[in-house]
Amino acid sequence: MLAHADFRAIWRRFRLQCRSVEVVRSCALKAYRKLARAQEPATGLQLPSRAHAQPARYLSVVAIAKNEGRYLREWIEFQRLMGVEHVYLYDNGSTDDSGAIVAPYVAEGFVTVIPWVTFDAGAHPQRQAYAHALCNFGSQFRWMAFIDLDEFLFPVTAPNLVEVLSGYEDCPCLCVAWFDFGFGGHESAPAGLVIENYTQRAPFPLAPELRNWKSIVQPAVVARVTGAHMFELVSGITGGFDERKNPVTSKIRDDVLPRGAVLRVNHYFTRSRQEFVVKVNRIMTGFGSSSPEYWKKKKQRIAEMIEVETVRDDVILRFAQEVRERVFSASLSFTRKRRNKMVVCHADESLALSDSKIASHL
């Protein structure tokens, strides 16, 4: 049981860092709950011991997605530009054109799609997907990055991720800072690239409730998937290391947060206002003890916090022209293949009709 004095100390520390009374209360309670759980058994998905074979490939990305067809092509082409060798896409029950969009990438062997409809209402499908990827595909790669379709992981100055990661092979897990982007003034989804359309984000360092990171791990040393952002390593550490190679185990302390000077994750949390409404209303299941309403309110609160104050961030735009050209080329190829397929189908139908006419005269 925590002493009352401990809680008061936490409260005083957070009052100096937070922007509003509501954020102060939320962050202090979160810190209190975290400390209160310190003596509880470890949570998350424990992974079986795995053979430590020398991986033949270097970098893959794992993501779980649902109805992201509109953005899939840009996101996949961006991964390729970053030096990613393979993408494992866990499809959480998409009903849009995601399958058709990703099909050419599957055919060429760049993407593997794993059907991943939620099968446990009380569990987190994202955490389950990450555990599945580590156990089934992790041995093939030196590094695995775990991000979402609204996240773009990139180096600040280097040409690609591979060049950066080669300097961190002594770190089992890299924690990459989140930069949260808001509506960007868009009521509805604009044409063009996400990375060009949304350039307004919350100031960094972020308010405590917005602080987070995504992880790039060496799969062989992951012992447990504790959540979508953190992993427990075989060394017993839950967390990882920042770009300065300092330990990162807390989202609360400023001095142990990744800074985003070498690697960043641009998190396009809301996209347009209309899309954000759809995103929030799509939440139908809670995880663990949290209800769907809790998650909906949390996402709405985060969006409001991002929009309180924004700054322009165009660091990622140095990749925009190349991404745009790749997306256009992929779209053109997709359209041509679909048109050719339609021509073949019409030809087959005409041939079948001719055969039937011939047969009727025999």
C-alpha cells in the first residue's frame, strides 16, 4: 500500500509539468495506479523460448489494420522507401478495398497478409498479433518494427532506417518518440498524401498524457509482449533504449523519454475531423477492464489536447516527392492490370457466346 506522502509527491511533480487541471488529475492518478501495480504479477503475453538462429534478413514491419484501404498504398510505399524488407499486415476484419490494394504487394512477396479478426473480446488483438509475428516470423529478421497505419517511422537525417539501425545493434529494443498530429484544418479527407496534408502537431516535449513511443525490437530477445508500445526483454527490462542509448522504461519522466533527434514516428492520430468521428465510433470492444466508452472518451480527449496548441512540422516532407512518385506508379500499374483483367474477362465471355452460337447450329 502506498503511503499518502508518496502520492502527494507524485501530485506535486506533475503539477509543474501539465497544462491544465484535468491533465494534472489524469496524470497523477495514472502514476498512482502504475505504482500501486508494481507488486502485481507481470502482465502481457509470455512468449515461448525461441531458437537464436542468425537471421537472414534485416528489417521488417508489423502492423494491424482495419479498413485502411485509402491509405495503404502510401504507407506501404513509404516502408519500402525506408529500407523495410517485408511487411506483415494483420487484417482485423476489413470490409473495404484493402484486399485489392494490397494484392500486388502480396504477389511480389513484399507483404504478407494474416487474417486477424478479433477472437477474444476481453483481449487486445494488437498485442496478440505482435506476439504471433514475433513467434512465427521474428527469427528471420534482425529487427522488427511495430507500428500502425496512421504512423510513419523515419530517420530525421539519414536516408533510410537501415542506415540508422546499423549503429544500434548493441541495443535490443529502440524506443522511438511519437509526434502527434491533429486535424490540420481538414473537415473531410483531402486528396494527396497524408504526410503532406497533415503538418500541424502538438508541441514537443508532449504533455504527459500524450507521451508515448513505438518500438523497434530484436525479436530474439523479446520475452513478453506487454502492450502495443512496450516489450519485456529477456534481460527483465520492460522498455528499451532511446537514440542516446539510455534506458527508457517510463512515460512519465522527461529525462528518460526518447527525444526524436535521430528517429521519429509521425502519428497522424486524427486525420480529418470526419474520419476521426468514424474512428471513434468504430470502437466496439473494450480491453481488459476498460469499456468501449472509456476508449472513445480517451481518444476524444487526446484529440482535444493535440489541438490546444499546434506547431508546424515538415521534417518528413523530404521524402514526399519520392513517395508521391512511387504511389502514382503503383496506382497506374494497378489500374492497368485491372483494365487488362476486364478485357480478358470480356474476351472470354465473347468467346463463350460464340461457342454457344456455333453449338446451337450443329
